[in-house]
Amino acid sequence: MAAISSASIGDKWEDPAAIQAWFDEPHQKTFKRPYNAELIARLRDPAGTSSTGNAQAIKLRALFAKHQKTGGSSLALGATDPITAHLMAESGLEVLYVSGAASSQTDTPTFDVGADLADYPYDTVPRKVKQIFRSQLLHYRVDKTREFNGTLPQKVDRLTPMIADGDSGHGQSTSNMKLTKAFVEAGVAGFHIDDLFTGVKEFALNKLNDHVIVPVSEHIRRLLACKLQLDIMGSEVMLIHRTDAETSCWLTSTIDPRDRPFILGSSNASLDKTLVDVYDEKGDMDAWLKDAELLCIDDAIKKQVSAELYEKYMEATKGMNVTAAWKWATKNEYDFYWECDAARAPEGWYRYRGDIDSAIMRAVACAEYVDMVWSMAGRYDPARRLKFSEECTKQIPGKLMVYNWSGPYLMGNPTDEELLNFHKETAAQGYVFQMMPLAGPKGLSVGVKRFTNAVATKGLLGYTEEESRAAAKIEGGVSVLGWYAQMGQMSDAMVNAIKI
């Protein structure tokens, strides 16, 4: 893989033939593009992408390719600022993660910090990436100066590649493209886009608390918008599919046939109220859901007609969405009852059976539009982790996979031994990238709380115990404590260079 893509060199930048040659390179030709090189040539600016930014992406691609061959895996923590980012790199972490949740709680352009609802401006996470990347470049230069002066104790890879949280793309196609452009210009190496309904990360509907996702086709359009912008910029940045299907129970539309097996409706004709009716009356929605005998349309018909009619129905409606399948069965006078409108939310969303099977379906459907696939794991569940890996390996062989440790993933009460081996077991199942999105801010919070408690109770003694004495016990020390003098060596060199 070249240091810079063939599509971004000199006078070839706007040449459709050069762009097509780039599309045909091994790491790019796996993408399904509904557009051609001629369109990309027309949409390009006169100048190409920063070679530094592309170098970070190429570095990340090479790292994951190595893991795929050797069975390795990179573990990343959520970096909240330049300090945590550099400490993570000094600890040997090969990749950094920049979380939207952490950014929303700590640093937004509007200064309105809050919960993880993805309701912050779309440039929030790109700005955080840019801050960290600029700091990485600074300390790269500082280390070169210290090496020249003979004061650098050990070399550290300051340019650790970053993967960032793109949430659901912050809007429709043009917003997805602007977000992508901001990420590339900030210096990101990869980013993910999820299939959640924009602006509704989580919600409460009486006793029901869960996620809302969009149809598969809408998520693919988001991913294509991002890839289109990457191609326009000649960028090697990695695009990652994330699905929240495992933890979702609502879908915004029934339009996509691929969602048909997971869209639920009432199969109980005796119910005279809908879920919205129960909601309006402040009734027991959990009881209604149980009484409704929720099924997908195919299972409802299978339950209510003969095996022969069911097979005929399945063959005739192959590739149809829910509406078309229902119309066919009704037109052919099938005697059945199934009503998805009865189970809709007040917002109009459809009830959805979110599980590992729906997550696998979405990963497979989106695989040809991305570099990596990821199913957001809401809890510790080794069986789900294994099934996702096995099915993706079988259905989309060679596609890179991501796994996350986040949310209440300890709810399964794993033992200490299981926790110790979790990373290696996950790597052995083919996941080349693992991350703990909120581990950075959580670890920082624990450390600050311990430190401030010590100072509050012991004063200067507590400060000394938890700062210099504690740092002295850490292998390799804590470089941040010496940043003042370290950066000073570079600034002194610059000032001395212009003395007359």
C-alpha cells in the first residue's frame, strides 16, 4: 500500500483513470460504489488530501491487516484530551478512540455539555480529534528535539492513529459528507457510523426503554455518503459500520425487505386496543405486549395457516417488504391476523425484534460499503460475541470486525479469570479491534477522585503521596509531570535559532 493513494498525486488528482486505478487497489476494490470515477473527478477540489492524515489511516490499515494474519487485536480506550491520549500511547496502546459520549459530557462547541444523545453540533468529535492530533504532532517534534539533545529516555509512537465516533451521521446525506470532511481534515484514521435514528439516541416510553434504528437501506445511504466524501478527498480513512440492533426495539419504517423478519405485530385478534391506546390511558404496556402475542408477519402466517399455504406464501413474497407481503397474503384470501400498526409507538415507530440475528443481518448487508463491521454489545455475552464472529466469518469472509466493552457489560457477572482472558478470547475469534469507549473518562475520574480526597484530608502530604511518590512507582514514570521542561527544549531551540 502506497504512502499516499495514487489518486492524490500531482496532475493525476483529477484524472478519472488515476482515480479508477485507486478504486482497483486491493484495499479499495472491495467497496461497492454506485458512482464512477468520472463523478469523483468532477467533484474534487484542485488540491489533494493531507499526506499526514492519509499516513495515519494507512498506518491503521496496516496494523489491522497484521492482526488479521496473526490473530492479534488492538485494544483502545476513550481518550478525552491530549493528556490522556499521550498517556495511553506511552502505555503501549496502538490505537486511540474518541467517544461521542465522552465529548458530549466534557467539551462541545456550544458549551452545552450533556448526556450521550448525539444532539451536539456535528463538529464536536472532529474538533476533539483535531485537538489531540495537533498535540500528537507537537510532541512528535518535541521528542525529536529531545532526541537531538540526548534527553529522550525512550522513543514513543506519538502518532497513534485515532478511531472516532460519528454517531448516526448528524443528519441526511450532505450532513454525513460534511462530518466526514471534518474528520479527515482533523487527522482521524477511521470513524464509525451507526444505524440509530438521528436525534433519538435513547428514549423513555412509560416502562419501555430502548433504542430506535432506521431501515437497512437508510443506514447504507449514510455509509455511502461518507464513502463518497472520502473518495472525493482521496482519503484512505477507514469507514466502520456500527449497528445497535442488539439493543433496539423500535424501527422507523417498514420499507426495507431485509427488516421484514424482525418487524413485530400483534397476532391476537381479540385485543381491542393498540399500544398507543394503552399509553394514552397510562395503562400497563408490558401486559399489552405480552397479550398481543407479538410475531413477525412470516411467523404469524405460519402459525395460522397450513404448511402448504405457508410455503406458497414464502415463495411468492420472497424479497418483499412487510407491506407487500401482507397485501399478497390478503389478496390471496389467507385467513390470518397480523397487525404491526397495533404495536407502534406514539411517535409512529414500529416494534422491532432486536437481537444478535438482526445485528448479523445488518452487518452482512452493509459489509460491501465499509472497511469494518461492528455490532454494539450492550452487555457481557460471550455467546453473542461468538455467534457474530462465526456468522460474519462465514457470510462475509475477510471482513474486519470490531468489538466493544461498554455499557453494563459486567451484568453477566464474569469471573476475574474470564475478565483477564476476555481480550485474548475476543482476538482469537477474529476481532482485530476492541475498545472501551468510556474507560478514559472513567479511569480519569477515579484517579482525580482519589487524588482530591487525599489532598482534602492530608493537604500537601496527600498531594505528595498521590502525585510524585505515586508516579515514581509507575514503570516508565508519568511524562506529563515533566511536560513543562520537555516542551521548553523545543521552544528554546526555536528562540535560539533566530537570535542575532
